[in-house]
Amino acid sequence: MPTKSIKITDFRGPAFRLEATDIPISASQLALNCEYNPGYVGTRAGFGLALTPSPLCAITSMFNWVRNADVAIPTGNALAYFDATATKARLITNLATGTVYDLFTDAGAYAASFASGGSRLYACAFDTAGQGTAQARVVGTDVAAIYIDKAFMGPMTYKPTLTNSATAGDIGPGERRVGYIVASRTGFMGKISPVSGNTFDTTSIITTPGGKKLDIAFSTTWPTEAATVYPVMTTSDNPAQFFIIPGSSFGVPGGQAYAFTATVSISDDDLKASGQDVTQNLNLLTQDSGGLGPFFPFLILEYGQRMMYFTSEAGLSKWYVSDYSPEFGVNPQGITADQHVRFLPGYRSVATAFVLDNVVYVLGPHWTFAERDNLQLPVQWPAPELVDGQIGALGPLAATVNSSKGMAWVADSGGLYIFAGGRYSPRPVSYMVEPDWKKINLTAGHTVQVKDHKDKQCVYVIVPMATETDPYPTAPNRIMMFDYSNGIEPEEVKYSLWDLDNYDPAAIEIVQNQNTRRLELWVGRGTAGKILRQMNWADDGNPHADDDAPIDWQFETALLPGMNRSIGAVYRHYGAHLRVKGYGVLNTTVYGMDRRRSTVCKTIMLEREPAVEYFRRFALNSESASLRFTMNENAFDHCILSALEYDFGEGPRFR
């Protein structure tokens, strides 16, 4: 019988959704720990040491904070993470030395979410229900020092001493209220102090005789977050309107006692004309005088010149949008309860949000809404518009944005969706591997994280995926890798499941390497251990090992000779020519269509630059057959398969 052959020079990911007999020959039936390049499939690059955090801990979220370098963060490259062992959010300011700063402790948190505000880092925490558990923090630098402040610094109860000076001045006659605003080192100008309860203390008042100066004497221990004090005052004809007294501000040492006397000489008319009206500061949402924050956010998001704080209060999801105006500029912590709050229609719950093309997209479990800044007070923005009533996100970290390509990735209960041009793709990119997606334990959706590596054109999803020994895992244990370099349609995306040896990844982040400046995929372990980085051939001599352990590489072709075969025909399967290279022993098993028949080929000792194309002969009678390639014996073993020519011929009419 004449021998026929089929050539495969483009290897793609699995198509589990199809019947095995319908899978195109360029696709596959299995891809474990694979990576793809145009024309070949091979063992993925392994994960080696990135950092050894001190102390060793489980890590459930990470964030790469890239900013301008200074003495405190000398390379402008820091890593924030949540230490689930000690339930602390922490910051490593130098990825070479691993110097760690504690941000805050929260025993009720599962993980933390972070947002860059340029020179400042915003942090909050969430629990296993995806709800906020702690006050927001703001992290910044002061020359060589790192400071960590609670957001929305509250007012003080301390009352300054008010005295009519004997010196002639311009203060007019009448009664006036006098207070002060303490600006934090994060730049927040909060409520007017002093307060009684949580409202302005109206006993901070003085009657002036006119024609004199006013002395405002301060002598107290200032809050740790304090940086500058601005005395404020009303005019005699309106005790409800406060102005900053021009030229009277002074700096204070945070956390220390400091005395200062501001001598004021200004008429009511000049105060109105030149003093900044800060009456609205009375309405700001801040900590109370005891330091308790106004709410616990689960997500903080940067939106243009504003910051957005997503939270849930009394079971209702809401988010606060910070103030911004051309007149007074940026105020990233300036919010009020009535003018800066937003809700979804019907008070629907919120799981996460992202910004794309100057639009904010707010996602619930099964819905997505859009809204846009109209440069007015947030309460004057139009109501959020429904984008999709069925697709949402699994948790606070289950969506990520690739702004360079104008798209976002969203992990929904039904799959991994691309969001672009204001709408979702008709089908998820995970459509062809839906059986794997269905193995995700959706009750642990808060653990799902999505990251896009723009340089490699791959998106990664860590998931709690059912296994034979654990059908309902509550923590992530696998990485689902989707390579979209060939296109973003489900049939074009190349998928592989990644399983790290003895290492369950509970956090992922795309991190700028300290030395090479390359972007790399970093993973944090679900139990106390190292932080690993995915290696590459340019910087690592042999990148094919997971922390010096072998990589379990498996790839199985589609059934051959493919869909064009005659139905019911039995073929004789003779052998395969392989264009393959690498290092270590390559195992090949040939399976018949029913998988009851199989044959094991002679192993191939791979070479990095082979002088031949290998041929392996076998004999199998079946309607079709597939080849499974495996390597998992030794660390640094790896394989690159770039071409396969499959030989077969007509067989008996019947089995």
C-alpha cells in the first residue's frame, strides 16, 4: 500500500471543547507546561528565584510600583505584597536587597489591592468575600524615609489659644470663629479643627475689639502624618464661612510636640478677597478624632487626576470619587458623603473595576457598567450605563488592562473575556478549553487573578482548579496561560495549563526586573516560601527548571490523519519524522483513537543543535492516532518541537 504523509509545522493549543475526532491537526489534545512561538511548541521557561522575602511567608497578592527614583527607592522599582502568613501588607523598596517595610496589619484580610498614584502608593485589603477589611493607606517617601499613613487624616480636638494683641492691626471688630487645617504629608487637607465629637468646636471663638492684631497660639503634639498647619478664620458677619488666613501657615514635625504663634492682621474684606474658602472642608469624609477611618475599601483605582475608593457599607456597594477642579487642582483624598459618592443602578453589588480609554468600567458578579468623568462633582455625573447584563468578574483582582492595545481581560464565571471598544468579545478566549475553565472552584473566585504580559503577548490567570485529590480547592493551584500573539479569536489563542512542581501560585504580577529592566512574570507561593520569576534565554543560562525541579512537559497532537480521513476507514500508522531539539530524554507514545491501543516509541536523546531530523517507527492499526510527547525526568530537560511529518497508509477494511 502506498504511504501517505501529513506535515505539521504550526503547533497550537488544545481544543477540548471539540470531539477528539474534530480537532484540526494544527491544534492539540493536551498542552501541559507549554509555551509557543511562531511555528513551534516547547517546554515553557521555568521559574527561578526572584526574592526570598524575610520573613518567609505565603503571598496572596503583589503589585510592582514603578516611580521616580529617590534615596528611599533608589531604582524607582518596588514590590508591594500581602503576607498572608502574618496578615500584613508589606513593601520591598529595593528588589536587590529585599529590604521590607510593613504597611499595615489586618488579621481579617485575604489579600491586598494596590494602586499607583505616581509618587504615592495606595493600599487596601479585602477578605474571602471580596469586601474591604481595613482603612486605606497611602505610602510615600521623604528623602530617604518611607512613610505609611492612614488615608483621610482626621481633625484634632486641640484648641489653640486665641488672644487679642495689644499691637495695632487690621482685624475688625466682632465675633469670629478660628480654627486650623492640618495637611498630611500625603498632601491631604482635611477637616477644620478643632472638633467636638466629629463637628467643628464652636467654642473656638473670639470677639475682637477692632484695630488690633490676633494671636493664634499652638502648643501640642502633632499627629505622625502631619506636615503643615493652616490657620483658618471666619469673618465677623458670617460665622459659617471659613477662609485660610494668608501667610499664616507653618510646618510641624509629625509625631512631636511643637509650639507656634501665628499673628494675624487682616481685614474681613481682605480675608474674603485673598483667603481660600475652605468651608466645604467641614463636610469631608475623614477619620474621626480617634483615628477610625470613614470606610474600608476593597479596591482603589486611579482615574485621571482622581482616585476612586470602592467599598461596601451596610451591605450596599458604592465608590467614592476624589475631588478635582481646575481652580484648586488635585485632591486625591478629598471626598464627601453626598457629593462624591457613586452607586450602580439598583444598588447592584460591585466586584471590581478598571479604567480603559478614559472610561471607568464597574463590574459585578454578572454585570458591567460604564461611566465617564464630566469634570463636575461626581454626584453630577450621568448614571452608570449598562454595558453587559451577564458578564462580570470573579473577584477584586480578576480583571486587568492592556492599555497599549486598548483592551482588558476579565475572568468571568463563564470564561476569560476580552473587553475592547466598549464591549466584550462574543465568545471568551477560553471557549475552546471550556472543560478546564469549568474545573475552577467559583466559590473561591476572590482568589482568581489576571495579568497581561504585553511584551510576550500572553495573559495569565491563576485559579483554584479541581484535581483528582482536591475537587474543591479554596486556593489557587494552577496558571492558565493564553498566548494571543497569533490572534485573539478562541481558535487563534494558544493555551497551556501550567503546573509548578510543589509550588501553588497564590499571587502573580508582571514585574520590572531590577537589573535587566525586562518585564517578567513573578509568582508568590500559597504557603511560606520564595517569590519566583519566570526565566528567559537572554538572561539565564538554562531556564528550564522550576526552582531546580523538573518541568512536567506534555504535548499531544490531534488525531491524525485528521478530519479529512474517510469515516470508518482503518489506517496503518507507520512512523513520524520529528524536527526537534532540546536537552534530555524525549518520550513518545502513540495512541489509537479509542486509547485502548498504544505503542511506546524508542526514546530520543535530544541535542541543542541536532545534526539530523529524527524518525521513529511504530506499527498501529486504528482509524486515527495521536502522538504524546513527555519530558519530566530531570531538571533543565526541555524540548522544542517545530515540525512533524506523519506517515500512514490504508489499512484493513475492518478492525
